[in-house]
Amino acid sequence: MKIDGFTYIRNGIKMGYPFIPSIKSILPVVDQLFVVVGDSEDGTREAVEAIADDKIVIIDSVWDDEMRKSGQVFREQANIGLRESKADWLVHIQADEVILEDSRDAIIKGIEEADLVPEVDGLLFPYYHFWGDYNHIRHTRRTHPFEIRAFKNNRNVESYKDSQGFRIFNKEAKNEDGIKLNVIKVPVHIYHYSYTRHPKLMRNKSNYFDRFWHNNDWMKKNQEQEDFDFNNVDKLEVFTGKQPIFMKETINNKDWEFKYDPSKSNMSLKDKFHNGWEKVFGYRLFSYKNYIIVHN
């Protein structure tokens, strides 16, 4: 069985993405890794080349900065990578996602088991969403607890919306939303570092990426110039687990301080009720799921 991976990145150094740890963490799992590198001016492509691993296949791309609806440019970049592969299975990782160094065996086991079940399309991974620094995670209704990161490569699967997840697009899918994948869970966490940057860099990144969801008028009215306020959040929890070894240098180079102040929570009363329910019963009420779980 052949397993390929794919990811995409543009100006990863300038935007503070841990794309090198991300790539290195997934390489042990795959036979090839397609890295779609957008037109960058900060040495991102050279940094990927410097990894010097024969598994890596770089695909150069040009981002359409005028593709400004629902983050569709990210879907496009993900699809460029996945369409290059002829493997039996595909594994996706985003440039701010990393897995632990001992994850390979569990992922391969999940793929091998799922491959024997015809009705299963892919694998569902749990998430740690880091926020503010590397010691706090956000696990509320405003974050997705699971996402698809591996799937069979023979079912017309493509990236969905802004590449957060994946769906099947074929003749049976009679609308633009496609068909949700049938999945099984695997006990391998995705470490998501989208909100672990210096507050000034976080603000710059946030303002820049707004353009892929909103028009110029919206940005003029809504974008902020002050440093990003990590305390403007619903709720955080202290993370006590271990970090991926690939992140060691990135974490050691952290150049900001974050002190969590729960008194500044912006959580709504409705979300307080739902989060309390989830904590007691272990189940998230009325949550959106971009997948169908067929085996636990």
C-alpha cells in the first residue's frame, strides 16, 4: 500500500508558520510528500529544499489574491497537492499543524484497518488548538475537536471550502457541498499552532488573511492595528502534555509573554451552558460535523 502526503505554504517564514516542523513530522508516515509552495519572497521555498529529503516533491504555485470568497484559495492550493498523487491513501497536514514523533505506527495501523472496510473513506484526528503560547489550548465550541486528515485516494475526494476538511465530489454529489466522508477515529492528536505567534505578528497575519474571506470595504471597517489580544477569547485550558520534538527550536525561540486572564472571557451564556454540558457528559450538543463517524 502506498501512502502519500500533501501540504501547502506561502511566505511561511514571514508569517511565522512552523512549516518546517510540520513537514518533518509527517515525513515518517508517507512515501512521498507533495509540498505546494506559493509565490513567496521570504525564502520559504529554499527552506523546504534545505530539508533535503528525497520524499519531498516541491510544486510551485501562484496564489490568486483576488480569490476572495470563503478562503477558496486555500482549497485550491490543497487540491493542487492531492491531485498529484496516485497513492492508495493520502495524508494531509497544514503548515501550522504538527504531530508527535511517535505517531507513525498508530496512523499506519488506522489506515490499514480502515482500508479493509469498504464503507470507510478516511480517518478522523483529534486536535489540540494552542492559543497565546505553547502552554494553553482552546477547546470550546468555537474550535473543531476533530478533522479529517487521511483518506482513500480512489473516491474523488477533494478539499472542502477553505481546506479545513474534505468531501467527495462526483456525479452523485448533485450540489457544490459534495458528500461527507465516512470516517473512523484514530488516537493521534494534531497539534495546531495557528495562534502561537508574537502578538504583533499575529495581528499582521490576521489582517493579511482577512483578504481571502472579505472585500476591501470590510477590511477598512473591521481590521485592527493594535497587537493581537490573546485574552479576547472564550476560554483556555492549561496544557500539561508533551510537545512534538520537531517544535523544540520553535518553542525555544518564543519571543513574547502571554498571561492568561480568564476574567476577560468573551464566552456567551449559551456557550457557557453548552461547554458545561460537554465537560460533564463528554458530548458536544448541536455541533457541526464535516464527516460521518461509522466506527468509534
